[in-house]
Amino acid sequence: MIPFVLGLISSFSLPPYSFFFINFVTFPLLLVYLISNYKKGKWISFKIGWFFGFGYFISNLYWITNSLTFEENFKPFIPIALILIPLFLGIFYGIVTFACSFFSLSKKFSSILIFSIFFSSLEFIRGFILGGFPWNLIAFSWTDYLQFLQVISIIGTYSFNLLSVTIFLIPSIILFNYKKVEKSFFLAFAFLMGL
């Protein structure tokens, strides 16, 4: 249930709430949880990402369900929209954590890079596979903060998504096996990146 709850909370970083700072807590906790459990097996690693994705999408795709309430013929599709679509989209995040489990994840900065690269790559694939579903990228957390979005004109949405996930994961350093000086350096770097 922990990954599901983290995904549910992360969805509040998207409009109309736009509490982007939530991701500075949920993503590090997700990564540390994955690092703590990935040795239990590939299936456990997959479920961690899958349940995170399910929680994330079940709470931010509510509008699909709402749109089906206006026509009586569409009401039987509400359970599909409410449960099956988020379950399917959660598979992409399950693949992320599954792929990460093939690496020797540890409480080091390299784990942040591995996770963010896989996460952003699967979000890119999600934007094109089966006709494309590029909705609710993590980068959309910045939608109400235009000063952060200016860089998209140079690097593009998906590169910005990679940058966003990496920045959101930096606070993981607090829980990693680094000295206080090294932790301070990484956190200061993340703060400067956010400016």
C-alpha cells in the first residue's frame, strides 16, 4: 500500500492543485522503498512501480469518469475508466522499477540517475505506444510555474521531464550513505537547479 499512497499523493502535484513540492517527498520515498525491497525479487520490484502508477493515475484521470456520466449509454464504461485505465498505465511505472531491479541499487547518487533515466524513458514510450497517452507527465507539475517552463523551448518536454524527475529525487540523498558535507553539496545543487 505504501507505493499506492505515494502515487496518490504525487497526483496532487498536477493541476488544478499544482503542489509540485510534494514530489520532493514522494519520489525520494519511492526510490528508497524500491532500494530497500528490490532484492526480494523482480516481481516485488514490478509491483512497487505498478501500485505507485495505479495510485497516481486513479486520482488524476477522474475527469474521464466524469465525462462518461452525461450519456446513459456510456455509464457501463465507468468502471473501465476508473480502474482498468489506471491499472494499465501503472504497468509503465512497474516496468520502470522492474528494469531498475537489474542494477545493484544502493543508497548512492547512481541509483537516482538509473531511476530517473528509466522513469523518463518509459514516460516517453507511454506518449507514443498504442496511439499515445502523453497525459500527466511528472513535468506537468510545473504547469503553474511558468518561470520553470521556459527551458522547454530549448530542451523539449521529455528532456524537461527527465530533469524534473532527477531534481525531485535529489532529497533522497538525505537518506543515503553520504557524509553530511556531501549531502549538503547535493542538496545545494538541487536547490540551485530549481532556481
